[in-house]
Amino acid sequence: MKKLLLFLLSLNLLFTLSLSVYATTEGASAGSTTVTAQTQTMNQPDFTVTLPSSISSPSAIDRTPDHVYHDISFSVSIESVQYLNDKEVQVSVAPKTGEFQLYCGENSIPYHLFKKATTGNDLLLQSGDLFATFNKDSTVKEQDGYIRIDSYDIRSAGAYGAILTFTIRTVDRADTEEGS
């Protein structure tokens, strides 16, 4: 039994010996080996951004002969932030049609979108503008905003609606600081 085991062990060693390449005096010989490795990215940014599921007027807005503004608030927040390091989370906003309009059949009502400022005046946004920026050093975890409807612009009664698209992306902070 010991001889059979020794024979199998010797046979196993024979088949597992490394590849040897010998050069001759007439020229060179070459051999190749495939090298592989599996990698895993560590500490990818991880976070949860909460967007409004809808932005709705709490009650019907009546047409007025004068300009009367109705502001409808909403907010975007971030939580459970991990491994953001030198990156930041940017949230931009754009209407699906490219224009800030609410529709009811063939009728439409324009609206404006504002980013609420912590100091100074609120910022009127255009389609595709940056609504919120969050980074690991930021103490702000929520950005408030609102849409503004002028009741003077209402031409017909109805249930108006549209789609507002929020785009979330992570970027290197150095990229945004250069553009500032």
C-alpha cells in the first residue's frame, strides 16, 4: 500500500512540475503562461437619495385677474452615506418636455422651479440645472425647493400634470471645484 501511495505521489509531482524552457546555441526558445487575477472594488460610494413621489397642490387653484403666486414645496434628501470620500452626489432636475409646463389635454400652464436658499434669494432653475449637491463634509442632508404657479396663467379648469425628472450622479469633487 505504501509503495502504491508513493508511486501516485511521484506521478502527481511529475504532472505538476513547472514548465521549463531551454535555450539552444542556435537560437532562442520561448514559452508563455496565462496570468489571471480576480479583483473587487472596495468602498464604492453608497447612499440613499429620497425624491418626492409627487408634487401636488393641496387644493384647487382658481384663475385670478391679477398675478397671484402659488408655491408648492418639495424636498430632496440624502442619508446612509458611506464611502463618498472625494466624490459628491449631484441631483439635477429637468422636465420631460424640456419646458416647465403642466398639461391638461391641449391646455397648458407654465410653472417655475426654485431651489430654496439658506441665505439670500431663492434660485430660479432652468431645465437641467443642479438642484442639490451633497458631499461627505456637508452638514446639509436635505435641499428644499418649490414650484410656482401663477393663477393668472390658468386658462381652463382641469387636472394638470407633467413629469419632472431628477438625475442623480456621483462625480469627483475636484472636477466640480475646477469649474467653480
